[in-house]
Amino acid sequence: MGRIASIILENVTYILENFSIKNVSLKVREGEYFVLLGPTGSGKTLLLELIAGFHVPDEGRIILNGVDVTYTPPEKRNVGFVYQDYSLFPHMTVEENVAFGLRVRRLPENEIKRQVKEMMNLVGISHLSDRYPSTLSGGEQQRVAIARALAINPDVLLLDEPLSALDPGTREDLREELKRIHEARNVTTIHVTHDRVEAILLANRIGLIINGEMIQVGSPEELFSKPPNEKAARFLGVENILQGRIRLNRGGIAVIETGDLEIHAITKIGEGEVYVFIRPESIIISRKPLRSSARNIFQGRIVELTNLGPLVSVKLDNGLKALITRQSAEDMRLKLGDMVYASFKAASVHVSRRAR
Amino acid sequence: MTEDKRLTWVRRNYLSIIFSAIGSIVILFLVVALFNMLIQQALTDPGSLIEVMFDEEVLKSVALTLYASFLSTMIAVIFGTPLAYVLSRHKFPAKSFIESIIDVPVIIPHSVAGIALYALLMRRGSIGSFMESIGVVFEESLWGIVAAMFFVSVPLYLNAAREGFQSVDPRLEYVARSLGAGPIRTFFAISLPLAIRHLFSGAIMAWARGISEFGAIIFIAFYPMVAPTLIYYRFTLYGLGGSRPVAVFLMLICFVIFVVLRMMSRRWGGSHQ
């Protein structure tokens, strides 16, 4: 993997009615999988569209592979683009969609056929070649969109929330697929998402963008372990993200050591280094140990109580964060320093292999 | 039980039932007005309807009407499509003004349109005198008819085409551009095929509107007579008996043509939508 910067943004500013990009600078290395993470409406899509050349920035420069393309039209940039809603050409078959960029380049027809076939094999859609997009499932459509973008052998691949419109099962499959494709083709990629889990699992580095500003750029570990400010912490910190190692897996129930805790989780992963995700809403806080089916019960001291309107966020000294209703917080009269129990089911724990 | 069900259905849907009853008056009026003429003709004087079908003057005027309106529609398509696309894609200062201008021919009386066109295109008119010098005469000619038809029908095409282009997601064009297609290629490969049904139905509407025009045409070109002019002319000379057969004939022709065109446009591009 080279160290040359493949995508450089220098002080890019662009103001639209509802969205804006403010003075964003960024360097993405060649072959890197870079994730732009941020809440909805933070200008992530707009930034991608600027890189692709669909808009011209008010200020700043965009450099792709050493060439200043700030004023270059999109068709001259050799950038692959995939939208959340797939944006397949509805009047063309799958094969025609994938071939579009090659036909535009006036390649010989047999060469087009060969490359399209190769691309459709890569993303696993060969059996769909004569179908029209409207007859495909969301996951299939997104695979077509990815194949179409990769077919032109782009210098840069831009993915705008490519997994967000998919159902959870398909999302996971395609997420793994993106990883595999990136390893196979090694195209410099910027992937936009609001999903923290997705960002951690895919990214070499993450750029956190909030309200059109680049708050921080760094490795997933850096970003999640020390968010630069409260805004970032609020966006990043609501999730329980732990690193751990599976000690044993008996009949689909794994025991994971995460330093302080020993967590039971339902997963097929047999062994190795993993990430553990627990949604704070899945954690129940109680004064006494709960007599329930929850396999995970941990005692801890309250180190932080944050009022979030109807909800209260409770942080314990063992690292777990829970979101409970204001009502139940008041009923239990929770205050700082209290010893409480945090319980959650093994089924509420999401486990994912840690590659790097 | 079924009695109960029926009652429940009525209770749940009584608003739609009342509205349908009111609405059927509209349909009834349209149907009766057209069929009354047809039936009257068929009952009282079927012979002259047959005669009209072989009347050279009638056939010529019908052919002229269809042809002139076809030309006017083609001009609307050639010049209107780019305008409609620009209006669907861009915001600019004078946009709402331009959009209002487009709708003017729909709201002004057709006699007013006729006077305006006559003043402009007559031999001594602002443009007419220049056009005559290069050999194009509007007064009492095919081009006068085409100009009048164009004036009243182009809004229908423009609005349908603009709506058609608006229905095409700009992101599809963005993606096509990112794949290497320039603006022109993108227009012809993506935007146009996806809007084509709207364009086609807009063209049919414009053509129909041209065929039906009378008011604006007679000011600039009473001759050669288009079918609506001929019908009016015969009405003033021979009354209902002389004009009705031509009217029925024109109605039948229009009806057949539009049914065929509708079927064609439905078949077009139906596979993916």
C-alpha cells in the first residue's frame, strides 16, 4: 500500500441552502478505505459529490492523483460513484448498466463483454445480467451499482451510504463483500455512513464530519477512545464498543474477555480477536441483581449521569453505558457513586471479527 | 349477513358514493353532447355522412388540419424539448417569469391570440414583411395556420416535457457523468429515454390542440380552410344540416387516431416502469 495521497482536499468550502461544507481539508492515501462518519444532514453526501465533480466548490481545491480537478467536469475524473438508493438506470438491463461506462469509452464490444462478465462475477450478479433493476432486491441492486462503478476501473471509489437502505442481514453480507472487493481491487475508497459500527469494521481511517466541518481524522481506535470534543463524543460515544477476545464458544454461545468484563454472546465466530457492540438501550439498570434470562449481569459504580430529555444516559466504572428512561432513573433515585447492576441478554451482543 | 356487509360498505364509503353521483353528471354531459350529434346524424341523415367522406373539399381540409398540426407539433418538439429540459434542471432569476409566459396562450381568448399573430405575421407585419422577403408568407397560407396552431399548443407540450424531465432523478445523470458520459451523451442516453413517455403524450396533446384550433387561425388564414373553419363556414351557409356531417366525420377521425396513439404510448417504455 502506497503512501501517496490519492485524494487531497484543501480548504474546500461549499454552501447550499440546507447543507454546507466548511473549510474541509483531507488527505486520503492510495489504496486506503476511508470512512466519512457523521450524523444525517452533516454534509457527507455533498462532500462526496464535490469530489466527484457534481458541484464546484465555492473555495478551495480538490486534487485527485496529483492533478488539480477543482474545475474538471465529472466525466473527466475517472471516479466511481455509488448512491444509497442505487441509482441504476431503470431502462437498461443489469448487463447494460454495468457496461455503460465502457460503452462510453468506446471499447471494442468483445472487450466490453469480457470486462462486464469479470465484474459481474466479482460482485456475484452474473445470473442477473438480463434483468431490469426494478425486478431486483435492494442488495442485488446495490451490487449492480458497485459493479457499474468498478467497471470503469476508477482511480477513486465513492460510496454514499451504500448499506443504509438494506435490511440488516443483507447489510452484513454486503459489508463483508465490500471488504473483500477492496482487498481484491485495492481501489482508493471513501465510504460515507452515519453507522458507527460500519465505520469501525470497514475503515483504515475515519473522518468525523459534523455540520459540514471535519472534526477529526484518525484510526477507529483513536477516534473512539478519545473523541476531540463533546459534540463528537455525543455522536460517537452512545455505543458500547469494546475490544475483546473469544475464549471459548460452546454451541453458539461465546465467552468473550474484554479486559474488565467477561461477556456472553450469541455468535458463530469460534475464536480470535473481536469487537463487541452493545446498544445502550439493551442494557437494563437495576438496584438488585435481576432474576431474568439475561446472561450478562455486571455490578458497577455510576460515574456519569447525563440527562438527555426523556432519556438518561448512565455510565458505569466498568465501561458500560446504558440508556434508560427518565422515569425509571427517578424511580430508582439514581445518583453518582451508586452501586448498580447492568444486565443484558447474550442475544443483544453483536460480535464482529477484528481484522487489523 | 351479506345484507349487513353491504350496509357497512355503504357506511364506510358514502362520501365516495355521493361524489361519484355528482361526478357522473360531468361525464354524462360530455358523452351526451358528443353522442347526441352522432346519433342525430345517423338517424336523420346518414346519407350525407357517407357523402362527406367522399367530398373532396372535406377530405382536403381534414388532411390539411392533421398535417398543419403535425408540423406545428414537430416544431414544438424541436424547439420546446431543450427549453423544457433547462426549465426542469436549473434555477435562474427570470424562471418564474418565463414559466408564466408559457402559460399565457392557454388563458388568453383565442381571438386575441389571432389578432396578435395577424399583427405580427401579416405581409405588413413586424416579422411578416421580413419573412415575405425570404419567401415565407403567413397570410392565408399553410404557415399562418401552423403559426397559430403552434402558439396555442406549445404550452401543452412544454409543460408535459418539463414534468417528464423533472421526474428523472438528477442523480441518474450525475452517475452517468461519473461513468464518463459528457452532458450530451447523458441527455440522449439517460434523461431523454426516461422522459420519453411524457414527451410523447405531450406531443399528442399538442397535436390534438392544434387540430381543434379555430379562433386564432381564421384571423391569419381563413383560407386554405382547416376542418374547424370549414365546419363553421358551412354552418353559416347551410346551417346544422350542412355542417354536422363534417363535424361528426372530424370527431370520428380524431377519436380513432387518439385511441391508436394512446395505445402506442402505453406500449412504449412500459417494460421498466
